[in-house]
Amino acid sequence: MALLSRRTVEISHVKIAVSGKGGVGKTLIAAGLACAFVDKGFKTIAIDADSSPNLALTLNLTPEEARQIVPISENKKLVESKTDTGFSGVYRLSFKVDDIVREYSVKTPFGVNLIVMGTVKSMGSGCTCPENAVVRALLRHLVVERDEAVVLDTEAGVEHLGRGTARHVDTLLIVADANMKSLEIAKHIHELASGSSIKRVYLVGNKVGDKAQEETIRNFARENGLKILVFIPFDRTVVEMEMRGETPLKDRDSEAVRAIEGLATLLTARNDQQEVKAERVMREGGKQL
């Protein structure tokens, strides 16, 4: 009974947002984490909050199935049902959103429940449109009020922090490769996140092909005060499968996929020994498990 009680507490704290410059591989990491959480026994919701949503394909839905998903922010019928008061220019600010999870989440072949959120402008700056109200309420409900593990794939760049998209998560992963542009974006995201309520902010080095690239990321992180959680290797299998229109997550022997599974283990350490190991990995700059 004690183990079950502890697990219930921990599930409520697996609330991860994945951010970074476009093209650094954050969607694969977000999808891989969600799948790994399912494998560990967590009921898991993946949220696609990118303006160019691709999480559905990475979670092994077909292009046809992905095209049929209407983002929450673009679902006019849903937004009106939640916010309409019958008076022009006046809408409700208080409404239930738990039914949205039941009715609009999509079960993927990997066992992850997917919600395509879509994006809205200036969500964190007081914009008072109905779409904002629904998205904001749903995000808070998913991250704060539910017990599932949640993985949020954010919009590329830094805009999502200004809009408050990742406001309620407890861990923010900033994905970067050895390209200096992606590292500068990572630094900017880190600076913005440091002033927020997010408890843990880590850098994940991705597509690392050799020691020189690893050292580039490591040195940049050291000079700018970023904590590296793990390095994920460059994997030719990922490139080849994506060229064929397949999700790399179907290949569980992929070196990159295995590294993402190791990252999930760090994020869900359940006992003192694992927590000590996770801390050691962080101190050593993200060596893989």
C-alpha cells in the first residue's frame, strides 16, 4: 500500500514541457518521453501546442488521421459551447473543461492520449478572447488538476513562455544541438524560465555526433549557467525513418530512442538510489544512463 501511495503522488508531478529552436528535435523527444512514461505504467497525455503540429505523426498516427484532428483553439463549436453567453462581446470566464479531455483527446497506437491544442496570440499578456480562455483553462486543468503524466510539446522559440503556455509544468526541458543559433535560443528560454514558477529547467543536448559537439554544448552551458541533464546521440536511423515518413519511435533499438527512454527514467526516479543516480548524471553534465 505504501508503494501505491507514493506512486500516486509521483504521477501528479510528471508534468514536462519540451522547448527549443525549430529543427532541434524537440517533438521526437516529447513523443519519446510520452511513450516511455506509458511503458512505465503512467497514464499519459501528450499536448501539441506548436503552431505546426507534428506530434500526431511522431506518435504513429497516419497523415490522414492527423489531418482530421481540429486543434482546440480552432474548434469554434467547442469554444462557443464553453464561453457563449448569448450576448455579443460577452463570454463566460468560468466553465468546466474535463469533458474536453474525454471527447477531444485521440488515442495513439503507442497508448498515449494526444490533444492538439493549437496556438493563440499573447496568452500570457491578458488577451481576453474566448479561444484564449478555453486553451488557458484546459492547460491548467491538464497540468495542475489531473493525475496523468503530461508532456507538452511547445511552440518553437521563446514565444510560448511569453504566452504562458508552459506556466504550470514543474520541469522544462530546453533542447539544443551544437549549432550556436540553437544554443543562443536555449539561453534565452532559460533566462525567461528562470523568472517563472517552473521549478526545474534543464538543457538536453540532442543530435550529438561526436566529442567536439558534446564539448561545444557543455562549454556553452557552463559559461551561461545552464544545467545539462543528458546528451542524446545523433542517430542515422532517425534520419532515415523520417525520410520514409515513419516515426523513429517504432525502432526501439535506435540509440537515440534508447537515450530518450533513459531521460524518462531520470525524470521519474522513484527511489533514493535512482534519485542519487539522477543527481550524479546531472552533475557530470548529462552522461547517459
